Amino acid sequence: MPPDDLLGEIGQEYGERLLTLLADGPSVVMRLIEKHDISCELERNGTLHCAASAKGFSEIARRAEQWQRRGAPVELLDAHQTAKPLGTHRYAGSLLDLRAGTLQPLAYFRGLAKAAMAAGARFYTSSAVRDAERSGTRWLVRTNDGSVDANWIVVCTDVCSTGPWRQLADEQVRLPYFNFATRPLPPELLGTVLRGKEGAWDTRTILSSFRLDRAGRLIFGSVGALRGTGTMIQKAWARRALSRLFPHLENVKFEHEWYGHIGMTADALRAFTSLHPTSSVSPVTMDEVLHRERYSGANSPI
């Protein structure tokens, strides 16, 4: 959602707060990586949002103008300026966002876990929460093998939520997303794509995303699940899409594949959900959240 559209949806005060949080997100991640010395292939060279058509270029031009008005280091590139770093002439232009970058997500996750353990956190895997109840000011959380009592529960499972917090998953659209990684590109090909090592994706509804890892693999992604017959269908589609973008990579083989799910709300806005009756907890005020009130039931998003 472009910045001005967001302000129109949730108002000036909360909209500006949310835009600040979103704009500062990459720098927060990069500071964590530096602070905890996390080795996760961080690249700080920005991202390219590529226009797949004239309509797409108009969309990213509007985004560029709105972010530039807010002082963000973004730049609108024409078709020629886009082709030079990408290595393809398939796009009408792109939006370069120098606040952003790429990283290896699993390595980042492991680095955060290591830092948390060093600070005293304890991890219990394969121990799904069966139920949770509040007694006074404390919570009791039960699993099949044990229980924990605590002052606070932070539910971080998003669209993968189950058990007592299944509601979080039910309130979202579950979007499957796959990635294929090529074999490491030989030197004569490596210098022909993503020369600045930006991360890239485009404006198509069924979008394409691509980036390079430190070994020189080109990682190509799009919407879809790799299961059953879908594996071959998605791989064949990815092969064709990659060849259209980079014809000179037509004979490069994929050597890794994986997919997962992204949780999305119906209106593309962040949502705040009450997971416990408010009669036994402190009331939530609009000063504590960034979103407009959207009541649709007893436990509804705001």
C-alpha cells in the first residue's frame, strides 16, 4: 500500500507511526546483525521493485514520489537504468530502495536464537501449546509434556498458529511461496545478472523475485506450493519465467527447492487481535495500537 493510501485508511497520526516503523525495519535488522555478529550473507545494496508494464511503472512512480517527499533514499529508474544492474531488458523501470537489502533468512534466525540463548533465553522445540489460561496476573501454558507459568505470552506463530491461537491463522489469507536455487553460476554468467547484488521483485500479480547468494546461486521465487503434482508444474513455470528474464541462463539447472506460507490480511493492513476476554486483562486503547478499529465479532481484529 503506497504511503498516502495508508494515511487515508488509518489516519494521519497512526499512519505516520506505522510508516516510520516500516521505513526503519531494515535498519533495525541490520543493527541486530552487527550487534550480535550474525553471519547471514547480509547485502546492503538495496532492492529493486521492477515494473512489468507501463501500468506497473506508473504505480512505482507514485510510490517513489510519496517516499521521496518523506525524505526516503529511493530512486525511480527508467528501463535502461534498470537493465544495467539486473541484466535483463524485460522491465519498464524500477524503484531502487537503498534502505533495504537481502540476507540468508535461516542463518539470520539461527543467529538471533544464539544471541537469545546467550542472554538467558531457553528454547523448547516440538512442544506445541495445547491450551492457555489466565489466573489473576499470571498465565498457565500447557503442552502434552509439561507446563509453564508466566506474566506474559508473546504469540509469534502468525499464519502457522494452532491450538488456542488458531484464530490468528483463520483471520489471514495463507499465501504459499516457493523458491528455486540454481547451481552456482560460473564466472562468465555471474557478472551478467544482479551486478549490484540487489534483491528484486516485480509488479505482476503472480510476481517473480530473484537474488544472488554468496555462492553465486540465483534464487528465483514466486507464488505457489511445491507439493504433489504442483512441484513439477511450479518448477516448469519457474524455468520458463527465468528463461524469459535471462535467456542466457536457459541451460542453468535448479539444484535446491523449498516453499512456505506468508500470512496476509484481506485489506493488506496490519491487524491487532484480542486473544483473551478483555474483562480479565487491562483494556487496550488506541494509543497502544497503530490501526483503526475494525470490530466484526467477540475476538476481532482492530
